[in-house]
Amino acid sequence: MRYNGLELKIALPIRQQPDDVWQQLLAIAEKGSPATKEKFLEAIAELRDDLDVQAIEAAFNRGDIAAVVDAIPWDDLKDALHAMESSLDEVRTKAFDVSVGTVEPYLDPAQLAIHLGEGATLSVSFHHVSKDVQDAIARNTGARITAVTDETRAAVKQMIARAYDEGEHPRSLIPKLKQTIGLTTRQEAAVARYRASIDDGTRPAERVDRMVVRYQKKVLTGRADLIARTETMQAMNDGQRASWWTLVERGLLDVNGFEREWIAIVPTDGRTCLICESLDGERAPIGGEFPGGYLGAPAHPDCRCTEKIVPVEEKSRAGSGSLVTGLELALQMDRLLTALRAAV
Ligand SMILES: [Zn+2]
């Protein structure tokens, strides 16, 4: 894969920040990443164990590739992937807490007094997030899990079709099928090319198989890493946004007085992300879009960006006066991840 764990530790914002909140937020996402990765790999392992070998072989013998693919219990994979939610919930909750602390100085003292009584301390937790926003997070998560499942399914279909064309024996199909489960179509094709490149008659078949299995494992681990990093960055940013939206809904944060600012963070290896570099420092209403139609960080798989809340600058203050309801925020969240769905 393109990245390794080390690079996560040397990621920097492309401009100096006056505070270290982004560091705290990134640390929260990074800490949740290994558990998320593990849950993904467990989900794949479970599906590999649950195959109905007889049904698959029978369908393959009939030449019914669609039936082979349909014999795999994909809904079980979706269910297993939902297990990633426990670690992601933790990330959201922690980011929420950090974010509420950051925003506290900006909260309206008069509103605080009304809501909490004189001298009361602010205690808003992720459990206070409105149902609309919670539902939107759940729907987005569901959509991403469906996308991961669909891509996995497409890779298996591609592999079966290739095996059929090549006259694969049903008995050797099953182990190859198991190894394919979890890969993307692009990765499946890469594995096939790798096999073709080493299977040149100079090595015994068992050795070729072993080398391919090793390669596949590496590729699968890479996908698990990418999904874990993207999901935890998403959860971190969702948790942070949920805190702002919750405070707005409760009348504590003035949606007209504050807006979001994009903080682009790129690893210091020269591999800069053009999308995010151009978004750095751009601003958006709390419930609105950044220039270019971006609804918020992350902007793409493996995006490491985050956002922060800032006072609206006088010049941009005019025109951003609409009241944002929980439902509108939820609808924004629904749209937030469309770009991520196809890519992992
Ligand atoms: Zn980014």
C-alpha cells in the first residue's frame, strides 16, 4: 500500500495553527483506527468461513456466475461490518467532547444562563445529539457499509468470471474465492496479474499459490488500513460537527456569528492532496457547504483534514442569516459522504 503507520505520525497542517486542537482530534482518530481495522478483517474472515461450498460449486458447474455470487451471504458481511460502529462511536464521542470544550468560550452567556441556570457548568454529551443528526450519521454509515459490500461483491464476481473463462476446476475455485473476498475490483485484478507474472512454469504450483496468498493478504491489509483511517477520520469529524449542530439546536451557539474553517492536513512526504490544499482556510456556514460544494472533511478516502469553528468575519457576515434546523443539518449530513462511497 501507499502508506504505512509512520506517516500518520508525521502529518502536519499545511499552515501553522495557533492551537493544537487538530492534534488532539487526529490523535483520537488514530487511536480508534486499529480497532476499526480489526473489525473489518474479522468481518471478512467471518464471511470466508460462512461460504456454502456445495451451492457455490454447483452454480459454478452450471456456469451460473450470478448464482455463485448470490450464494455468498452478503447481508452477513453488512451485519459484521456494523460491528465497526462500536469503535467509531467511541471516536465520535471523544471528538464531540473535545469540540464542546473548544467552542465553550464562544457560547452565548445569556442563552447559557437561560438553559442551564446561573453559574451552571456546561455539560453536553454525544448522548444529547438530536435524533435527526444521530439518524443521519447512522444512514451515512449504512451507505458506506453498503458501498464497501458492493465493491467486495463486484471483485468476487470479476474473479469468478475470470476463473470460469480460464476453465478453473471447482475444487481450486473455493480457496481462490475465499482469498478474493475482501478485495476491491482493482485489487482483484492486481492479484490476477501478479499470479500470471509468477506462474511462468519455473515454480511449483504450491509455491505460486503461497506467494499469491501472501500478496493477497498484503493487499487486503492495505484495504483494511484505508477503510479504518477513512472511517475514523469521518467519525471524528462527524463527532465534531455534531457538537456544533447540537449547540446550535439548543440555541447556545449563534449560527450567524460563527462558521467552520477547513484545516488541511497532509503528510510530510511530498504526497500532497490537491483537493484539500485548495480547501485549506476556506469557510462554510455551520450547516452549509464549502466552496466547490464540499460539505465537510473528510473530502475523499484517506483524507486527513478536519475543521474548526471560527467567528464569522464581518465581510462575509451578510447573507448567512438563515436559521438552521436539526432536520436541515441532518439532510446536509446525508449528502456529506457521497464522494466517499464508491472509492473504498
Ligand atoms: Zn483532506
